[in-house]
Amino acid sequence: MPCYTDTRRMTPAPQSRNVYIETYGCQMNQLDSELLSDRLVAAGFTMVEAVEAAGIVLINTCSVRELAEHKVWSHLGRLGVLKKTTRPGLVIGVLGCMAEREAGVITKRMPYVDLVCGPALLDRLPLLIASAVQNRRAEIAVSGYAHRLESNDVAPPYEEHDALDLARSFAARPTRAQAFVRITRGCDKLCSFCVVPFTRGPEVHRPPAQIVEEVRRLVESGVVEVTLLGQTVNHYAFADGGKCTSFADLLYQVHEAVPALPRLRFVTSYPRDFDDATLDVMAQAPRICRYLHLPAQSGADRILQAMNRGYTVEGYLALLERARRRMPDICFAGDMIAGFPTETEEEHQASLALLRLARYKNCFMFQYSPRSGTVAARRFVDDVPAEVKHRRNLELLELQASINLQHNEARRGHRLEVLVEGQTKIKAHAQGGLVRIGASKKRWADEARLVGRTRGDEIVAFDGPAGLVGQIATVKAVGATALTLLAELE
């Protein structure tokens, strides 16, 4: 895997080995940051919760949306001022997708950045930090995936990528009830708007036995819910000799091999490749959550073709219907892009129509922004005016908010099983107009406003003892907002 180093003058090394990581973007980035923390701790570093306590600040970046990159540039600017004025020994690193994609621009625009590392090489970070500090030189480590794609190189085997995953710590943590497990790296779909194949590379899949063992060890350490991760998670396929393990096979294996795991999830699914075998496994396996994140991106076939999505609106809706027939209680989430190049008003209305038919429990809306290097940026003029994109995005958001509220209102009176994720920063009974139902006095000495999720990924807020964090509780839904179910602890 190609890697290059750029040597420049750098400030003297700080005494502190305290590391602060700030993470932008998707669950894959969140997992990378968690695994990187484990790797750094094993190498003798100490993780801290604030920039002020750190001698090393690492920004794990996202490059999918233009707004995410703007936030990174602004944050790096603030860090540069801090380093120049009061913290000359501060080590600043840029990691992740933006680092892979914009390494040269970062070092030119921000000469005070001390290291740049793409997502495939994060396991090397302790050595990169040591080299930058001890040798007073800045390090750049990227994989050159854009070149690999253009030259049609074959994807390297997973063993070149999995060092970070294999270095995971399984030490019990009282506050960690949920965990991500990567099953696939990269993406082969080449959607015309997406930079992921250029930043994370082509698909490579982990061996199923390795995945099962990781899940088992997480459960032994106290994890209650595991989410299997992949850019297109259901495209997982691992060939070993004459046998190929499909995603449906893997899902069933994990469910059956780790019976002590209460909840198993997966994200994000790609509609074109979602087969009925996977739906059947979900329907038959009681501990697999009844939730699917299936990004549609548009409700117009012409736009879907321009996006290179590989399916039609009719096929997409048929998939939702097949899932609902097998699992009437399933919840869906989606993604929509407003203002893709050449999108007409009629095609925007088609996207609104898709929202009405899909009935997502929630949907993530984005205004299209061209990403350099993608097919869409090369092939299409970004011809939908910014004000039109903004208006279309708002219309999608407003419609989905009303659908969210209808979905949540329909749950009123239902008993719900909730994994309690934490406390809110708002005092008990002050959120969303929810007041305590029943006794007027506090019922628990450590009463808090708690937030958790159902098996369908619905967000639930309720009052209860703070000690419930990390546990599964049964509540009754008594109210709703567009974003949250309001409930009482039973």
C-alpha cells in the first residue's frame, strides 16, 4: 500500500502524551476513533476529554458533505491560532476521509498541521506521532485510493486493513453498552455523487469467524447491543475456498453463535443488493432489531440513474413492502438528496411522494454539494440554484417531520423495550413538555431524564433512576414529538 512522508520544520515536541480526538461524520468514523483510542492507550498515550488537557489533538474528518469539510477547516484554523499564540508545542493531526482526499491541500493551507493520515493507515498513528515529535518532521500517510480506482487495481486482501480492528480492547467499561463491529471496508458502488470509494477504497470483507469472535468478546465485556457496520453492509460476501458466506449467512451466524447478545443491528444497507434471504433471517431471529436504514436518495428514476444507484423507485418500494409483509413492526430510515444536478420541480415532487409512501420513522435530508473527483462533479453542472436547493430541502424536512410525528403518535399507549443510552442535559420533566405522570414527589433518589432507543431505533425519553443507563428497560409511551417518544417507566 503506497505511503509517503513529507518532511518540514516543526515546533519542539510537547511533554504531554495526552490525546484528544474530535470526530466528524458517520458511524464508521466513530468506530475508527474508538479503535484508535484503544491503539493509542496500548502505546502509552492517555486519552482526555478536552483540547485544553491535550498535547496532541487529532481531528477525524468526514468528506461526504461540503459542510462537514467547512467545519474541519474552521476548527483547524482555531487550533492554528492556539498553537501560534499560547501552545507552540501542540501536535495537530488530521485523520480520516478528508485527510485521504485533501492531504496536499491541508499541508499547504495549514502548515502548522503536524500529521495527516488516511482511514486505512490509522493503525500506524502511534509511530507517525513519534516520528513527527522525535524527528521534528511532519508525517503524511495516505493510501492513494483515487489512483487505485483510476488504474482499476484489484483491492488488497483484508489483512492489509484489519490491524486496527484486531487491536481492539475488550476491557469492561461500565458505561459502554453499545458497540460497532466492522464487517466490510470500502465501497464498490461508485454512486456518482459519493467520495467514499476515493477515501476508503474498494470493498474488502472480514472473515466471518473473526467477526463472530469479536462480537462474542464484546458481549463478555458487557456490551448489550452490537451494530454490524459497512458502507454497504448487506453487500458483504466472504469467499474461503469453495464456500462463500453471504450477509444473510453472517447475520444468522452471529445471532446463533452469540445467544447472550440481546440486540443485533446493522447499517447501512444498499437497496439494490438487499435480498429476501436477509429479510427472512431478520424475521426469524428474535434478537435482530426490526430496523432498516435504506437510503433512497431520490424519488425520480431519471435522477436515480444519474446517481448510478442501480434501482428504480418501483423496485425500492417493493423492497419496503416485502420487509413489511414479513415484519409488520419494522421501522425504516432513509436518506434524500435535494437539488441533484438537473433535478426538475416535478422530480422534486416525486421525492416528496416517495416520503409519503415509504413512511420512514425518520429520514436524513441533504442539499447536494459537488465533491471533487466524483463522476457527478465531472459530468454535471451544479445547475440547481442554492435558494432552490434550500427550499426543496426544507419541503422534504417539513413533510418528514409530519410523518415522524404521525409515526410517534401511533405508538402512544404501547409498551416499549428501550436500551437506555444515557441522560439528557435537560433536567427531568423539562424536555418536550413531558411532566411526571402519577406521584408528585421524586420516586428515585438519583432520578434523571433518560434517553434510549427501541429495537426500531425510535428515540424515547422518560424519567427514571440514573442507574438504568446501559440497561434494557420497559416503558409505556404516553406522548410524542416529531423527534421523540415520551414515556413512563413501568
